[in-house]
Amino acid sequence: MKKWYAVIGDPIKQSMSPSMHEAWFDEESIDAAYIPIHVTEDRLREAVEGLKNLGCSGFNVTVPHKSAIIPFLNQLDSSARQMNAVNTVHVLEDGTLVGSNTDGKGFVRSLEVACGEQCKDKKVLVIGAGGAARGIAFALHSAGYGPIFFTNRTLEKAVQLATELSDSAVLSVAEAELSLAEFGLIVQTTSVGMNFSQQGMPLNPENMSEGTVVADIIYNPLETAFLAEARKRGASTMNGVGMFVHQGALAFETWTEVRPETGFMIDKITTTLGG
């Protein structure tokens, strides 16, 4: 019987996951389908039950359900427990729903592809203290990056996150701006600069050093104002397309035990977004 997969969220029409996974199914000659499903917060429980009862083999979870879905799952892997968030659910043959989170590992894979080992053993600045920052910071730490510093407009959130991760510290935005030259890797995880979201920059990049690797997990637009300013200062920049593709590839591999080719997909999405 043909397998099918899905992505749930609110909103969902903007998701590029269906076209990405459908292309991988074609590329790997896998007889399966992947569909977007609009699920509001008040219908989440019944949506999860419906996906299971209708024979869905796995599904992705996007905003605003990544944490809210946890009570409706049977098991969480270490990544989901650590981040208290789920972006991938695998439905086992017996109906068990297993939640995982591929966001952080997806970012690390994209970083390794983009700059190899040059970011290891350098100070890392993570801008933001939300779910994305948590996932990326824990994945970076597990992969041997650091020390890791957090900065955030609401400093209390950054302090809380730092208490959960060894070898980490917190800087106010003003302190981070003054010490930008000390960091070899800067990761921007907030929504500042995203299309249809808050415009501007998360902090002043004036003191950034030439040669710094600067990543922004936003991929629409392909180059945020923050990345543009970093590039002008001689930084090596990367947007969020690689993270998006690699986190999706990890989900695909969880479901199918096949690791899809990511290079052509990054090029395809970049072209689609106007790169």
C-alpha cells in the first residue's frame, strides 16, 4: 500500500516541505506522497489521532505546534526531550508515535557543508533564546563547537537557556555588540528580518571581524539585512536554506531509512526563492 506523510501547522500554505519531500520520493523511486494539513491549536489532539488512524507513516510539525504536540505522542527521543520541541513524528507499525527534533542537527550539517571544520574551537554567539536557539545551541555543543554565548533582547530567557547548557554564558545585546570581534561563528535565530515579520537587525554588526562566519536561519528573504551588513564587513555568510533542507533530509531518513541528496534541493529552493 502506498505510504503517505504530512506536515501540520498554522498557517501551512507557505510550507516548502511538500515540494521538497515529493521531489525526494521521485528521486529515490519511493512510492509515497506528502501533503500539507492546516491544523489550528484547538484541533491538534484530534488531528494527531486522525493522522494515526488514517495510516499516516510520519509527519512534520511546524509552528505553533512544536511543543504543544508533546502530550499527544507516545515517545520522545533524546533530541526532542532536550529541546522540549518536536518537528518530526515517526508512526511505527504498531501505531506508536515517536517524536524527534531534527532542527539543530540540520543546522550543524548545513554548517559543516558550508565551512567544514573552520568553525570548530572558536567562540560562538547565538542571537536569540527561543526554540530555534535552544535546538541549535545543544546540537552545536554536542558536535564539539563552543564555548557558546547567548544574547537576547529579553535577557532572562538567555540566562535560563545558558543554565541548561554547560560551557555557555550570557551577554546583554550591548555587551555582545562591543565584543563581536571575538566570535568566530555568529548564529542569528530570531525572526528579525523575516518577510512579513519584524524588520531590521537583531544587533549592530559594526564591530564584526572580517572572516567571521555569520549564519541567519531565515531563508525568506535569502539575504536578510543582517547578512547583507555582515557580508559588507568581510564575513562569510550563510542563510537558512541549508538548515531547512538538512533538517528535512534527517526526517526523510527517519521515515524511509534513505538519506536523500541535499545539494540539488538547496539549489532548487534557492532558485525558487529568487536566488
